[in-house]
Amino acid sequence: MADSEVRKGYLYTKSHEWLKVDGKKAKLGITDHAQKLLTDVVFLELPDAGAVVGKGDEVGVVESVKSVSEIYTPISGKITAVNSELEDAPEKINESPYEEGWLVEIEMKDESELGELLDAAAYEKIL
Amino acid sequence: MALRSPIHELHKELGAGFTEFAGFEMPLQYKGLIAEHMAVRKGVGLFDVSHMSNVWVRGKDAEPLISKIMIADPKRFPVGKARYNAFCREDGTIIDDTIFLHMPEGFYVVPNAGMNEIAVEWFKKVRDENGFDAEIIDESRETVILAIQGPKAEATMQKVVEDLDLSTLKFFECSWAKVNGKRYVLSRTGYTGEDGFELHIKPMADAEKITRMILKAGEEFDLHCVGLGARDSLRLEKNLCLAGNEFEGGRSPVEAGINWTMDWEHDFVGKAAMLKQKEGNAYELLRPLLCTDKGIPRHGCEVYDGEELVGKVTSGGMSPCMKKGIALAYVKPGHREEGRALEIEVRGKRVPCAVIKGQFVKKSECAN
């Protein structure tokens, strides 16, 4: 999908999650490309704040009319916030994947894990 | 590389995102699946379904050949009529479900995506084994198929069809119809459970112009272009089978619950096996399951009655009209009467559901 937006200043995974780092914390969501592949999101499951997660752990499930997708965190740490507004408005993931559609906020345990992620230019190449 | 529709570039211009399906790269969605779904239920939607196949069966013995191949009896469908049905192997398992249009020149069969070669090979085999005199012509790669579906489909199409009063073409009828000065096969058929038309455009070079004409004609009805995403949710709400899902692994029309389209009086390939299966009454039957709590069943989910595994989901999703999880599942005898409470295992959790009767979304039931 040529028209998918890739935001500069975000980090990306090959499985189409994004991270926006702010100090020791990082917000995690799914990319514009991912939301287009999923189609309209109608249901999601998110972890509880306070949960400790390891790199590669599932931190949520996003379901659309058409399909279901597990969300994995590329970094380890502690969930410090979840976007509870999505429960009543899951369509925000489609409408604003990089802003209002964020899923969880993670306090990073090991910032060196960020080195394995793609920057915007590298992510754009795999689309 | 996947095959593309001849109007691929137009889809791009219209904002489509694409997906691969049965060897074709086709639009998945344009503006959004739910908006497209609702447009078809309440107004009108335009689909490019060129991935579907087009096979002519013509000649002296076209009717006896179709009668031998298809579970429906073509004698009951004279020129101008169309019929949804299926063709099966000797063991009664479905090769493909299809619609045949009885046109003045012969039978125009529309098998599923990527099924044209299998269909043609099978038709020729049955023809030759029975010594029938009929020609079988594959026009699948020479034809663009547009589906115009929804309560405003007739009003939209009447603005582009030049030589036919569409109110005289009833549901599941077919005709030649003139569009932009040339004649094409037009049927009042579809895969959405709504009123609608399918226009078969050959040569394909005519398709872009005609598509643009239909887009313009539908503007006043807020016509939406619709991708494969909503095509799937629309058909699922109406309990319509998707060949790759519901017939996977070898299922008969008896199991798939489409024997309403079968005519038992005529002789056709697979009939003996189906009769035997029907009498045995031990077969699994495709049933619609409506979730009564949160959760969305998906293809492959297991169905339980208490602790007993009684079935498996072949298609599942969320109904945009009902905002509930819905599924088609093959269910064992004794666990599938209307109202039976079952559970679907969705990612380790049991989601309660009930067997329902008929379509999930009945006619004009899609409020909101």
C-alpha cells in the first residue's frame, strides 16, 4: 500500500508496530500500514497497567471486522499506562494510528533494545 | 506475481488498499470496511470482481451437459433465468459453487476466483465421458466483472443501461444490456444478500470507461467503491458460503446446507453419494452461530457443547450491522437445532453463542 504514512521520529518493527520514545518511556502503537491491512478495528484487548513485559511478549490484541492481530512489544519494561479511551472508540486506531491510537506506554528496562528497531527510512523500505 | 484487474490503476486512483486473494491482487478496502458495508446495505456499492471466472457452455447438448454437471436442473431455468448452485465430484464433494446464467446463446457459468481452469477441465471431462456435443469457452481472462449492489443499485444502473427497463429484470434473471453503445451480459445477481447486478464487460478495454460512468451515476446515491473486506462481511451476514472456507477439505451440498438449490429429480454427478449421505443423517451440517457475548470467532475456532467438541468454525467475524460476533461452523448432529446454546473457543476463551435459523441479518434489518 503505497500511500501508508510513515512518521519521522518514530521507531518501527518489521511486524508494523511503532514506538515513540520520550525519555525513559515509550508509547507503542500500530502503523498506518498495519491499520489499513487490518481494516476497521472493532475490538481490542490491552494489558493492565503495572504489568511487567519482556521483549517479544504479547501486549495486546487488535481485532477488526476482517481479522485479528496480536501486538508484540519490541522492548522490555513495565506498562505504565494503557489507552483506555480505545475501549469505547477503537476506530481511533484507524483514524489516528500515530497519535490518538496509541496502545500502551512502557517504561523501558534496557534502552539498548531500541538499537534493533528500524527508523522511518528503513521501515518505509519494507512496505 | 499476482494477477491484477485491468482497472487496477483506477482502483489506486480511488484510494484502494490491496490484498491478495486466490492469486489476484484486488482491492481490500477504499475508505473503510464498515462504511463500505453500510453503503451496500442502505445505498449502493460498486465492486470489481474480475477475479471471478467466466465460462460459456454452448452448442446442441449444452443443456444436458449442464444438467449432468450441476446440482440444479437447468430445465427449470429457461433463457433469461439464473441459478446459484454447485458442481461436485462423484463422491458428492463440491468442486465449486457457481451461478449459471441461461443466455440465448447458451449457459454462461461464473465459477470462483482461480477456478476457471479446474472448471473447464471438469466440464470437458464430463462432456467427453457422456459423448455430449458442446463447446466450452473460457473467457475469464478477457472479462471484467463489476457488481453493483444495494437498494439503490437499480436506480444507479438504469442511468447507464440504454436499452432495458431494469424493473423488468427480476432477481436472478439475466439479459444482454447496452451500456455506452455496446452490449454486455447483465444479471440481477450478487453475493451481498441485497438486490443488485453483475455486469460482465468483454472486451476488458471497455471497463474503465464504464466503471467511471457507474461511479458518476451513483454519485447522487453516495455510491461507495467496495473491497474484498466488506464483500466478506456482507456475504457472511447473509450466510453465503465462501468456497475456500466452507468447502475446504471436501464438503457436499448436503453438509454445506445448500441443498435448497438442488433438484433431486435430474441425474447429476455426485447425486448417489449425496442421497446416501442424506439418508445416513450422520453428517456435519453448516450452521450459523450468533455470539451472545463479547468476542469475535475466526476461521478454525473450535465449537463446544459443554466439554464436547462438536464443531469447527469455517468463517467468522464481526457483523457490522449487528455489532456482534458471527460464524458459520460445521456442527455434529444432536447439537445444532435452532436456539441450541454452544460455545466457541476464541484464543483460549469460551464465547457463548446460539445456533440461529436463517440469515444473521434479515431483509431491511440493518438499522443504525
